[in-house]
Amino acid sequence: MKTASGENPLKLRLHNKQDLQWPKGFWRDAISRVQALDPNWKPTPGLYETIEGQIADLEAQTQEAQNRLSELASLGIGPGPFAGESIPAWGPSRNFTHDERAEINIAPY
């Protein structure tokens, strides 16, 4: 059996299931980052009938998780905007080396 475009529908279905893997990966990552900071948070559940609907739902939930991360960051929860450029804190008995002090001096903040 073939579709109007001459394609095998089973092949199309397989292609759509493969398309689901990327959004699912982004979704899992976003959800786990939020739940590391707010363990009880859950995205709003969606309703869908097709693979395309499921992809759209995963993308919406991923965006919702990213919005929650931004909200938590604005409240001071989780890494701040300069976390990628942070400098490890040393104890009172540890002195910075010359190279470490030079690196601190060129930091943009």
C-alpha cells in the first residue's frame, strides 16, 4: 500500500518516530535541570494524537522548563548568569598562584 505521494506509510511512520528522539532528549535534559533545583516541579501535561502533536507537546514542555529555570535564577536559585566564568573559592590557608591571580584580573566582572 502506498500514499498519494507514492511513499510507503510504514516508512513515513518510522521517519516520524525518529524525529521524536531529538525533542525527547532536549525535554529530558530541561526537565532534569529544573527538578535538580525544584524536585516537585512538573510541566503542564499535554494532549496529542499524532507523533507531530507529541513533538509539539515536548517542545512546549521544554520551553516551560526553560522558563522555570529562568524564574528560579531570577530568585537566586541555581547558577547565576556568570556561573560559566566562576572562580573556585579557596580556604583561608590557600593562596592564589601568580597565574590564578592574573586570570582573576582579566575576568569581565
